[in-house]
Amino acid sequence: LKKASLSTSAADQLKIVKLAISAYNDKLLMVMDDDNKFLSDYRIH
């Protein structure tokens, strides 16, 4: 039972890590978009 739970938890952890990485990348893209908007607004003014 312990081995089975360990293997499933490892697989779950891998899923969680992948989700966290994709979420982090999405947030980075959003931040970059915000910075670009700010810079373009700044240039316009």
C-alpha cells in the first residue's frame, strides 16, 4: 500500500509541478503584456 501511494503521490506531484509551471508562465506573460501596455501608453503621452 505504501509503495502504491508513493507512486501515485509522485505522479500527482508531477502533475502539480506541471500545472504550477504553466500557471507561472501564464503569469509572466500577463506581466510582460502589462509592461508593454505601460510602455506604449507612456510613448503615446
